Amino acid sequence: MRRPTSFDIAALAGVSQPTVSRALSGSPAVSEATRQRVFEAAEALNYKVDKNASNLRRQASKTLALLFFEDPTPDDSLINPFYLSMLGSITRTCAQRGYDLLISFQQLSGNWHVDYEDSRKADGIILLGYGDYLLYRPRLEQLIEQGTHFVRWGSAQVGQLGTTIGSDNAQGGLDATRHLLAQGRRRIAFIGTASPQYPEFLERWRGYAAALAEAGLAPDAALQADAISTEESGHDATLRLLQAGIAFDAIFAASDLIAIGAMRALGEAGRLVPRAVAIVGFDDLPAASLASPPLTTVMQNPRRAGQVLVETLLQLIEGQDVGNAVLPVQLVVRGSS
């Protein structure tokens, strides 16, 4: 008869193989009831723990994994340019702390959620991007169940899964919309999918709505157009507003890419920016200052973001109690408004 494995224990105990590994190594991430079930299954199978191998698996790799979610982009990178802007800071901070950095893609169809810490390729994972959050959430639940050390960039509000670092999206939306209102604009469109599927966009919309309320205005559903963070999506959403004959004199776009696509659609329609329509984006990508006219935007700080992501993950690996962090944003006024 072949020697039993941890996969056999997992099948008998009704748990995952990573849970078996954690239970046998004494990880505090496994509940006492689950640990007992695993040990009973191991005893029933006459499974002997290889203590030397167990100790080897627990050794730190001194490597962190940075996983990008594939985003639709006009080039072959498939990486949102805002996340690319964090890369230098993440790499430098890892080097300063004596860690190597492993970079890869995460796909909802793949098994990235078990491929890294469990195989000891990395001591922890940084997640950038996720597409539709509601589809992505089950993978985060799996990481938490496994006890994986991970930190992600996203909405750092209550109810989000895992340790999360993010910008103050609501404040950014508030500042952007206040700026447009101060320019005398009153029909301000919001372009971006403001729903739980895209929690960062939803926070930006909430800031937008709060600024309107301060001015005695209510959000008009006709002035909101869904879009994901691509130029093409921003272009198409703006065309839908124009083709519907909806009057608007300003746009707050949920990202710079959406804003740049909106500017292209307005140019094709003969609507001058900012004379006819003022525009504010969000991110402050390098392309924002190169747009024509240069784009007013809410600046996130990618250098600080990269530092905090790495430092927070290392604190988690060291067993420290770490909470979410919300980083400040700044409105940068340029020619589009």
C-alpha cells in the first residue's frame, strides 16, 4: 500500500489540503475543531508527520509575490497604468527590507490563490486590481480561510475582505465635484460604474453626490453612465449621453482613462473642453498632463501606496495586528476645467 498523503487526510477530514498543512504545523489560523478533525483523520490513516520537512516548509522565502489582475488595455501589458505606477515603489521598498519580489498575473480562472504562499514561493501576496469585486470576493474568502498573508489595493471601507490599502475615494469625489460647482457648472455627469461591483468607483460617486447635496442639488440618474476604467469605455459612455440628448456642462470621470476617452468623444461631437464641458478625472496618470487640454484630476500617491502595501504585508507576516489604511488624495487643477 502507498504511503498516505496530506491530500488523503484532506479527503477524509472534509477540508482543503492547505488546511491540513496548517493544522499539522500548528498554525493559529485553523480552528481547534478543524485541527482535531485533521488529527483524527491523520491517525486513522497512520500518517506520520515529517518534522524536518515541516520545518523546511515553515522557513521564510524572503520573497513577496505581486499579482496583477489582467485589465483590458489598448497595449499588450494588460495592466492598469495606475498599478504600474506603483511598481517602482513596491520594488524599492522590498529591496530596502531585504525581500525579493515575484511578479505575475492573477486570473479568476486560475489557481493563483493557492500557488504562492502554500508552495512557499512567497511569504505573502500583494494583490493589485480585481475587475468585478463581487466575482472576485470568493477568492479573497479562500485566502482568508487558508490563513494566507495578503494585502490588497482597493476600497478600504468597512465590509471589504482582507487587509486593504486604498485612497480616500469619497474625499476625492467631493473635491472634484466641489471644484466643478465652483466653476459655475450645475449639470455634472458622473461616468463610471457606481455599484458594489466597483467599490472604489462607488465611493467616488458618493463623494460626488455629497458635493451636489451641499449645493442644494440632487444626483440625476440620467447624468450617470456606467463605464469601466478604459479609454474606450469612457468614450462609449460619453457618446451614450450625447446621443440621448442629455444636457450636461461638466463630467466627473471615475478614472483618468475614462476621462481621456470622454474628451475624445466630446471632440468628435464638436463640444469644446472646457468651454462647453469641463472635465475632472481621478488617478493623475502621466497621460493626464499630456492630454489636450491637460486633464484636471484627483491625484493618488503611487509612491506612498507602494510603500504602505509592502510595509503592511510584512507586518502581517510578522504576526502584528494590522488594520486597513486610507491614504489622502489631492486635486490637481489643469486646463480641462
